[in-house]
Amino acid sequence: MAMAKTTSRNAARKAAYLMDCATTYYPEPLTLVSGEGAYVTDEEGRRYLDFFAGIAVLVAGHNHPQVSAAVHDQAGKLVHTSTLYLNEPVLDLAEKLSELSPPGLDKVFVGNSGTEANELAAVLARHFTKRSEFIALAHAYHGRSAWTVGLTGLSSWRNFGAEPSKVVFAPNAYCYRCPLHLTYPSCGIACAKAVEDVIKTETSGNVAAYYAETIQGVGGIITPPPEYYGIVKEILDRHGILFIADEVQTAWGRLGHNLFGISDWGVIPDIVTSAKGLGNGLPISVVIARREIADAYAGPHINTFGGNPLSARAAIATLDVIETEGLTANAAAIGDHLLARLRDLARAHPIVGEVRGRGLMIGIELVSNRDSKEPAPAAAERVLNLSKDKGLLIGRGGLYANTLRIQPPLVITRAQADEAAGILDDALGVADREFAQA
């Protein structure tokens, strides 16, 4: 699947008509025109294996017939109401989510985006606790509004010039670069225990909620050890602080084993926020909360495009596909296989510092020197572009922009995982020669 250079026609149109802040990958922006399953096709007919899935969105793959049929059927009936009116698809979705969510989380609000969901979660937490401070994690990413940017622990994304009410940051569970300079497991999960120190020393004690992405996506697929959230939840409960699990990227089976990723850690949060994969490409988000928390805020709260019947039908169909096609189990099985393949590559390529993740949410952190762990962002950019040229689309993230993000549709096969690993093997070999230090 050798790739020729993409035409510059749409690059010129982007420069002429889109704001410069509209971020696209690759020096020559890639224009996608169609997709099927795990593949997408560009305007010149070139086909790519999509291992980023529109930033972890297309869990059922591109153009899944069952999801498409549901959307087409609903489009012939009713496409918009706003939250000022009820519609049956959103009621059906809320009922289904109440049944599928972790025990006790049984009231739902349906919006458009993860940013909106995280905004509303803060409102619910404030009204329920009558408190105004929040704790987030270093390297966090929770959205692009003024409030959620204030929750974000990555300097490159804190650029809106606006801050919310007080937010303090706790160390994250970044074992490869431990913020406390310790080593797992002899550390005793000190990063989790540090949440209590943050409460006592950096807040007035007036903390409404603690936000955490189950696995940090934009932050570089930072994957907490299995003990982490249990320790944190015990601390939060003692202080009367709510746990908001940001499952925008980690829900809907992506981590394998459970529909909600946070369940893999054996804890039940007080509020879950999610979006992305639920609609398999149609804009939708949900806030799912304990009944007493949801009922503490009587509004008024409206959302013009929230509760959209078209998106709700897509979400119901997506949930059905996840169940009937066993996509959660597939994410676990193919994820384990792909992780093993990538860890083999890590042993062969000095440019790779660590491979980490769970299910089909995998990060490959690149370093120019394994001993010093010097980040290699230029190498990550090189591998990103080389992979595209060979027919594989992946993502990139991390505080140092040196982590490759692998978050494909959950429909991928073992053969497709092997194809992707082969392309990455070749690209990492080039990066070894160009960037790795002896």
C-alpha cells in the first residue's frame, strides 16, 4: 500500500477558508471521503487502515450497516427536537444506559460532546455538595470550553485565557515517568495516596469533586495500576468528595472486559461522563449520575442539539452492535495480541521507551535514549507520517508529544492488528536510525 503525495487542492482550500486554529494531522492535510469497517479512503482513492478511529470514536467501524440503517430510518421520521421536548429515541437510550451502567448510576442527561458532559458534571457536583473546588490530574484533558480547559493538566492545551473556579492538580499515575520518582509496585501507589495531601494542603477542604480520565488519552495513554482508583475512591469517600470518571474515550468496550472502562478497576464512580464512541460518529454525549446527585440540580438546563433523536438512534444501534458482535471481548483479545506484538517491537527498537495501555487503547512512548528517557517528539512525528505513507493512520499525544496513540475500531481482526504492527515495525526502524542515540 505505497502512498503517493496527496493533492494540495484541499490544503489550499483549508488555508483560504478555515481558521488556522483548526488542527489537522500531516504536512499535507488528508481528506477522507469514505470508510468501511476499519478502513478509510481519501479523495484520490488511496485506502488506509484506520487505527485512530476519528479519535477513538468509531467503535463499530466506519459505515456499520446496522448503525447506518437506524440513522436512515430515523432521518425519515424526526431529526431534531431540542431538550425542551421529549422524543422516544432519547428515552429509549436513557433507559438502556440506566440498565447498563455501574450499579447506582441510573439518571442520564444526553448532550453533544465530552466537553459539555464534563461541564454539566461540575454543575451537578456543585449543587449536590454545596462546594466549589475541584481536583484534577496532571496531564489531564477534559475538553475545549473555558471550564474544561481549566481542568486540563497539559500546558499546550491551557490556552483559552480563561480559568474556572479553583482547580488543583494531583500527580497522575504515570509509572514510566513517576512524578514522585518512585518505582511500581514498591511505591505503595503513592500517587493515589497523594490525593489526600492535595486535599489537605492545596484546597480549603471545600472540594466538590475529583475528575479523572480512566486512562489519560491526550496525555499519552497513561494507564493507572490496578490498585490506583480503589485507593483514591476510599480517600474521596472519607472527605465527602465526588468521583467523576471521564469515560469520553474509555467507555463502550474499548478497554475490553467491561462496557465502562472504570469497571476494570473495581470501583463505582459517582458520576460518569462519556461521548465519542457511543454514537459511532454521530455527535452525542452522556452524563450518568447517582439519582440523588442528579436530583439535586433541578435546572433550568437546556441544550439545543442535546437529546437529538438521530444521534440517540445511532447510539442505541451502536450499543446493540457492541453486544451482538462481542466487540468488548474482541477489544480484549485483539488488544492483548496487539500489545504483545508491540512489546516485541519495543525490545527490537531502541527508540521505544514503553508500550502501555489496555484493550484497544494503546500508547507507544518514543525516547531518544532509554536510560535518560529523553522524549523524542520528532521521532513520533516521523513515525506518524511514515505510517500514513504506508497506509496506516494512528494518533499522537502526551505532554511531550512523543507518544503514538493506537485506538482503532473495536471490529479490527487479528490480521489487521498484525498488518498495523508490521507497518509500525518498518517506521520505527527508520526512527531508530534517525533519532535513537547509542
